[in-house]
Amino acid sequence: TFRDEVICGLGVSDSANTPLLNNTLWGQSCQKITLTVEALESTNPLLLATLPRIDARGNLFFDISTGHKGQARFSVKIADDGSSAGPTEGTVARGAPYVGRPAFSKAFSIPAVHEFAICVVKVNQQPTFSTLNVSAPSGTYERQRRVVFAVNVSAGPGDVGQTLSWRYSYDNALIFVHVPVLTVQHNWIVGSTMMMVGIMDVEIKSNVYGHSDFTVILSDDGVGNAQRGDINTSIAQTFRLTVTSPNYEPSFELVVGEINVLEGSGEQYFENAIRSARAGPQSEAWQELAFSLHNVTAVQSMWPPARLFNSFQIIPYHSPATGGRRILNHIIIPPSPPPPSTEFKCENGTMCAHLRFEIMPQYTGEFSVTIRAKDSGGREQDGIDEIFK
């Protein structure tokens, strides 16, 4: 605007650049400025999320769409709300001549048109990921294990083809045989979703327990220039690896390796056919242990093996020092097993069992019989809960 046409909401200055607090001169009302932006052309229609705007002070506002680059040109028109009917020629609003500006018979509100361009260049986006607290079992022997510790791994929006790597530190290094190795794996299925993940290959020492806290940073091989907006390292995150005890396999000794039975000889009974049965080490003394007939196969016989037994019972009992540990029989558990007629004593802290069965009449041949012992510890974390003999 001209010197005597004041923009509403802005302070003005005199010739000595001294701020004037009022918004008018010589009693004249202020005028409102309107800046209208229109799109002209763009190399990428999705470059901006909204049309740019310019406020009355000339500040430009625009919102760039994530992951897009290119150039767009715009026009901007400026206009005020001054009246189209102005003062007489040679005078201003109050009739006083104003030296230094031309006088017109009419005021002007004709828009002035200018152009500007917005160019969005590609920058290296910050890598991102989410960590998970994980666990891995220890064991009676050292073993390499692989666990997923990070999901939704990304080099950044629009950053494709970059190589990712981990920088990390951790405590309690004594639980590891070697330094854990952290890598990025592509096309890993988590649940039903395929994604990039962080993988830890770790070897844990035998019979150790506890945890180790990790701090991890994800880096890409793109440019790193924070002033320009290029960020090639992620925010540091933490996760915990807990070393747990797996379920160890049960064990027992099967004394009767071969049994010869006469055809049609009725019920057979073998004392202490199973000895030294354990659910696992002493730390698993709380577990229940169950025996069952697992499988029968014909080695040399014309008879179907599935019907070999007319009856089959595993009759367990335990020594007084089992610490309340229970032993079960999926087939039958008599209320009180018959006492052994020999001098054998079940080893302290273990369980033993008698074997009673009857072969179907007319059956002859050679058969292989498999017995299963199963504990209640489960199979999580590579646990083993059953054994066959």
C-alpha cells in the first residue's frame, strides 16, 4: 500500500524508521490485505498435502506429503479492501496534499499477480523399529539360538535399497559363550504379517540363568546431514534378553528288553520292569510323570499288532524320597500296587513300575512294544517332555 494506506494489524514506521503503534495515519482507517494462492503446475500431483497459503505478513505455509519429491509452481494475487471510489485528484483522504505520492481520482484495488515455486528434494529419512523383550533357554549343553528382538524395521519412508545394520551394547556378558550377533532379516513372517525384523544369534552358556539388557541403534548407509534433514541413525531403544531353564526330558530304565510268552498263557506280571524314572533334574521334582503304551508293531507275525493285548497295565510306585512327586498311568492306576516279591528297592528320589498284561488268544509271532514316559513340564523354549523306549 501507499504511505498513507495502512495495513490492518501491522505497525508502520516513519521516515526515521521509528515504529508507530497506531494502525492509521491522519485518521485514515486501515486496510485489510488478502493474498490468494493458486496452483499452476506440478511434477508430482501428490507433492503437497494442502494448497499453500500466505498470511497478511507475507509468511508462507505449506505441508509436504511424506515420501514425495518434485516441484510445483503457484501464483499469488495481492489485494486490499480499499474502496473503488477514492479522493479527488491531488488530495488524500482528509484533503491534505501528500508530497511524494501521485494523486488519483480513484483508489486502486486491482490485484497484482506474482509467481513462486516450491521444490522438494529427497532427504535420507530416519530409520525406525520397535523392540521386543525376548527369552532364550539355557541347557545342559551350549547351543546356538536365534530370537527376534525387533519388528517393523524400516530404513525410513521412501528409502529403498539401503543397507541396514545395528550398533549395540549390553550388560552381563558372562552368560554368553560368544558376543551376540545382531542382523536385519527381510521377509520374515511375524504372526501372519511379512516384515523386516531384527534377529539375534546368541549362544548361551550351559546351566546359567539371568538376563542381559541391550541398547540398540539402527543405521542405514544413506547420507547423514542433520542440518539438511538427512538422518541415517535411529533413536536408541532397549530390550531385555532373559535366560530361562527349559524343560529337560524325562528318563527311565526299561529292565525287560525281551519277553517270551507262551500262546494262551493268560496274564503276565513283571515286577520292577521300569526303574529309576525321573521327570528331569531335581529342579523338576514338582512335575508329574505319566507312563503309557505308545505303539505296537509286528516284527514277524500274521496278526494285526493293534490288537495284540487283551489288557495292558503299567503299575507305578515311588520311593519315599520323591518329595511328593506323583507318577501317573494313562491306562490304569490301581489303588495299591502289589508289593515286589524280590529284595529290589526303588532308588531314592526316583519312581519304579511293575508291568502286567495279557496277550490275545491265538496270537503268535514277534512284536515290538514302545512305552512312553511324559512329564508335565511342557515344550516351551525347546523343552522336551517325553521319551520312548
